[in-house]
Amino acid sequence: MSRPRLSPWRDGVLGSVAQTASAVGPGDEARDGNPGEIGLADVTALDDRSAADEQEPSTLEPPTLDPPTTEGTPEPEVIPRQTIAVVAAKGGVGKTTIATNLAVGLAKLAPLSVVLVDADVQFGDVAMALSLTPGRFLPDAVTAVAANDAMVLKAYLTPHPDGYYVVCGAESPADGDRVTGEQLGHLIRQLAGIFRFVIIDTAPGLGEHALAALEAATDAVFLCDMSVPGARGLRKELAVLATIGIMPPARHVVLNFADRVSGLSVKDVEATIGVPVDVAVPRSSLVTLSTNRGIPLLQNGKKNPASAALTDLVRRFDPSASLKRGRLHRRVVVA
Ligand SMILES: Nc1ncnc2c1ncn2[C@@H]1O[C@H](COP(=O)(O)OP(=O)(O)OP(=O)(O)O)[C@@H](O)[C@H]1O
Ligand SMILES: [Mg+2]
């Protein structure tokens, strides 16, 4: 059950992921046609929430993959699809907190077109963080029948009442350990053909599943806390990813547990990791409380410094937000 090592994965699984990607069949039309972009009208609501709650999962309607006929009508506005991997070198720095709040925030932007994947295959706790009681789990979503049929896959997702979907983590570490990086990569690509936003919560470090997530991602959210080991860990993580050539096109660095009593400043952390910090989320007992209650901070809509920082992070994925690309890496301060 130990996590596979980095280099064997690179040698053994990367090639397989490429093969899988080229071997996908029906249900992947959207990806094959134009992998990075979809039309506005293409982001179709699945089912209204109350209906979804009442139905058996297998009867949930998948979103429409084919663009509507546009003859005689103006071209629909093109909105990019984004696959966001939330990663960190160290454990306990807030990956699940960030991933779940991203799902809540992005679901407000794109209702029913967000899916959150718990790719911490052994000890994933996304379902707990969201107070979900799933009937299906990650190992179900990577079975051959789901891997080859988007309708079946849809039935294995757990809907959240707030308008997004979740692939909940395995019921046991042993079950989760049977999910390979290759299977996870295929699942992420399948979901990216269906949803506008795919968010992936990962286990600490660069195991095969985190690498599979990063390889499929358009965006990486890199997390570290305000500690020397945390910052050094992120620096090494970035260096390894650059060396092996797995770096998603867009990068977002989040400094979590930010405070003024750690003995480090944001500048110190930036000097260590070698890249700017994009968002600093303050240490806050409200975050801890929200985890313990199973209600992400952004779900209750109340204003506080931590939810403001999380909202800043969500806005980085909102094309209608006024942030210009050039201003994305702006100086952050710890209140
Ligand atoms: N900014 C914050 N302020 C206070 N507590 C926080 C903050 N961010 C996260 N926490 C708390 O820290 C704990 C760990 O957070 P979380 O589970 O998100 O980390 P993780 O990186 O996913 O951990 P793991 O590596 O075990 O998966 C949780 O109890 C969470 O509520
Ligand atoms: Mg976690």
C-alpha cells in the first residue's frame, strides 16, 4: 500500500496515460474536438437539484457535450474549461480546504458544471469535509464500464446540494490503493470533457496520483504554509516538476495559515520558493470550525478575512472578473 515512487511512475505510467488518452472512444467527443474550449451554451445544467435528489443516480442526465446548432445565430462566447489540481509537498497545509472551497465558489459561477475529485486515494476526506454520504466512490468511477461510458460515470458522481458534483474518495485505503495513476488520469480527462471546472484534491507529495492530476491539469494550485519546511518543500516540488516536465500551463501559489507570528514574512516565503505568492489565506479558527462542521467557509457566504482570500482565489478562475492576466501575480500582504 506504499505510494509508488516518482521515477517508476514516470517510466511506466506516463506512456500508458498517453496511450489511454489516444484510445478513448465514445463520450469524449468534446475533448477530441477542441480540448481547451467550450461554448457558453455548452455549459448545460444537468438536472435541477431537487429532481436529482429524488432520482436514482443512474437516471441523472449528463450535460450536453455537443454544441447546439448555431446556423443563423451569432457564435457563442467561448469559455475555457479548466482542470485544477490542488497540490502540496507537505500534508495538512490545507489542500482539502482549498479544493472544497474552490468547488463551492466555482459552482456559484458555473452551477452544475463543477466536479471535485478526491484523488487522495488512501485517506481522502472530501466527503467528510462536505457532509456528504456517498453511495459511490472513486474506485467505482474508474471501473471499465464507467471509463468507457460517460452516462455510467455520471451515475457514480455524488451531487452536492449547492450545485456541484463530487467523486468521493475510496471507502478504505486498500480500495483506494487499487486505483492507478493511469485510471485517475483517464477519469480526469473524461470529466474535463463534461464539466467546465474539474478540481482535484490530492495527497501530499508527488505520488503517482498527484502527478496524474498535474499532467491532466490546465492549472495547478500550489500550497504551502508559513514555515521554513513548508516553503522549502514547495521549492523542491516546483523544481522536480520543472525537471520532469509536468507543469500545468497556469500556476497559482497559495500561502495558507498566513499570520504575523510565524517569524516569516510573505517576502521570506517568496524568496525561498522562488516565485510570487498569489493568495495568502490567513490562519483562522473559522476555517477549522468549517472543516469540523463539514461546511466549507464559502458556503455560508459570511464575510471574514479567510473567506475574502478564498474568494480572491476563486476569482482567478473567473473570466469575467476584472483581474487582468498581467495582474494575476500581485503582491499579497498578511493582515
Ligand atoms: N487558514 C486556515 N486557518 C486555520 N485552520 C486551517 C486553515 N486551513 C486549513 N486549516 C485546517 O487545517 C486542517 C488541515 O486542513 P486540510 O485537511 O485542508 O489539509 P490537507 O492539506 O488537505 O491535509 P492532508 O495532507 O492530510 O490531506 C483542517 O482542520 C483545516 O480546517
Ligand atoms: Mg486533504
